[in-house]
Amino acid sequence: MSPVAISIGVLVITIIMFMSGKFPFALPAAGACVILYMTGVLKASQAFAGFQNTNVILIFAMMIVTGGLNRTNFAAHVTKIAYRFGKSEHSIIICLYLIVGILSQFMNATVALAILMPIIYSMCDELEISPARIIFPVSIGALSWVGWFPVANGASAYGRYNGFLESLGASERLAIWDLWLGRLPAVILCTIFMLIWGWKLAPKAPSMPIQEAKGRSGDKKMLSPAKEKTAYMIFLMTTAGMLAGTLIHIDSWVVASLGAMAMCGFGILNDKEAFGAVNWNIIFLTAGSLGIANALSETGAAQLVGNWLQIAMGGITNPYLVGAVFFVVPFLLTQVMSNTAVDNVFTPLAIMVCMSLKINPAGVLCILRVAGSCSFFTPMASPAIAYVMPAGGYSVKDLAKMSWIPCMILGIVCVLFSMTIFPA
């Protein structure tokens, strides 16, 4: 069997395993690297190059930095602001929506919502309103904003996409603010809609019995005041260093690694806590996916798959239609499987199509980020929705009623804007 056929076969099998939901995501990704080496498609240095890719190092280091921040009272201090916004239902939604949007830059949406949930219940008790009126509108904020700014999750996405661009031989690279810029009008317009009118779509009473969610703050050992201030300083300096990387001529992965070393060196995290803060499933998933990308590039399969997908798209060459395809298909899939898996499956395909059509991949990658964040419709779409559905007493019908307009705003606006500011 030819190297091209093996590479494509490994890609197809990996996609099927991702979509089945029966395997941890790291298994098919890392397993693919082993198969590509054993079949002679790639040398060991090529198959496992993703594990020493600087973008994977950046992701690893930022997980440790963020783990240090999560040991502080940062989130608790921010959420107290909610009590100063007013006592009306609308004012609380506005406040919590913006707070959860800020929190979701530093942690995933599920954790951000878990931090706020006890405060939501407390406010609802005080105002004598149903949590169903508050929880899902706030969840839209968490999911639509998550990883928007180039810190923590957003920085990881920036590094992951550049890793794919490098491995597939694309000439373009993302600037650190590109993913933020491409999502900017979509996120702003969705926020305006939700805060002016969209929150009213939430039911006034729960459709299902509410299963109250508890916070997890009691599981965390508190830092001393000095260490807490040190953790804040390390995180701020790491973030500032990454944002200013092009000015100070230091690579982002170096800055992130220094931040991770500082979190351990100053005693914010010990060795077990540092490694515990790393999501190894994501590390192996990302590194393994880069190995598949290397195979597609080295064997020439990348161009072949790009041509096949272009044919399957009916010869579409209009950048806006290409962008629409790479929103609609991942958006539909992410309602029934992890948006992380969908993103890792479609990223190399999107880049290959863009290379084939000579389209700047930055716009399509922005669209993929938005498609993954539109995981609102089912409890399978996102751990955050699986968490808030019983917490707010929502039915699947409730989710659909509240989700479809925000998703349309995010998708249509992002496709039009991203494919305009990142032209061919």
C-alpha cells in the first residue's frame, strides 16, 4: 500500500474513532503516530515531532500557569462585583454575562460557570426568581466568549493552529491577535442581542426539576497572601510577555515556559500540582494530530485530500461559501461530539482546502473557533451544557429555543467578517 493511501486511511480511521465517542481522544491521535512509524510512512523523528513542537510546549506551559492562577481567589473576587450591579433580573444577567465572559478567558466554560453557580442560586433566592431565567443566558456568554482573547485557552488555540500551518507547509502564520479580531464583531453582536432581548427567551419556570449545582471552591487549598500576589504577578507578566512577544523578540512558548517555571519556583504549585494542572488528553491529542498532519504533508496526501474535499464541496471557490461550509459542518457535528475533536479533525482539512484555493487560512480558522463555541443545542455538545441543563431545569426544547438566534448571529457575522478581513 502506498504511503499516500496509508496516510489517508489513518486519517479516516482517526476521524471515525473521534466521532464514535468510545475512545479517549488521545488514543486515536497518538496511536496514529505509532502506526505511521510502524508502516514506514514517517521516520520516528517525523511521526513524534508534535511532542517537541514549540506550540505544544506553549500549550503545556500555559496549562501550568493557569493552574497556578486557579489556586488563587481571583475568580471569587471578580464575582463579588455582581452584587454591586443592582437587584433587577436584567441587571444581574448583564453583570454575570460579562463576568463569565472574562472568566472564560482564563479557564474553560464549565469551570467558569461552576464558580458562578452558587452566586446565581443565592441571587435568585434573594430576588425570588427562577434560576432558569439566569443560568442559560449566562452560559451563552461563557461559550461564545471562551478563549476569545489570546491568553490561556486562546493562546493554546493560536499555538495549535500555527503548529498545523507549519506541519502542512502553509506559508501563512497567525498573528497572536488574528483569532480575536476574526471573532470580534460576532461576539459583540451576540452579546448585545443577549443582553438586550435574547435573555428573555429563557423560561420563567424550569421545565424539569432543578438539580442544584454546588461550587468546588472548598476543594482548593488557599495560598498565603504573599503567594497569591505572586501568582497574580506571574500570570500578568506571562500574559503581557506573550502579547508583546513580537516587540521584545521572545517566542511565546519561551515566555509561557518561564511563567510555568515561576509558578513552581515560587511555590504556587508543587510538582504534583503542576503536572496535575496539565490536561494530558489535550497534549497527546494535539501532538498526535500534528503527526498526522506531517504524514499528509510529507506524502503529498495533503494536496490530494484538499482536492477531494474541494470536489465534494461542488467546486466551490468563493471564499465566503468556503467559510460557510467550514462553519455549518463543524457546527452540526459539535452538537453530538466534542468541539475539541471536531476542531482537530477539521483544522488540517480547512488548511489544505485554503492552500489549494490560495485562500488565507486565518479567516477559516476563526470560523472553526466560532463553530466550536456554538455548542448550545444538546447536552452532548459541551460539558458546560451538560452541567447547566439540570442546574437550570431545561429541556432539549428549551435549549433549542434559546440557542438558534445566537448561533445564527455568531455564524453569519463571523463568516462575512472573517472572510473579508482575511482575503485571498
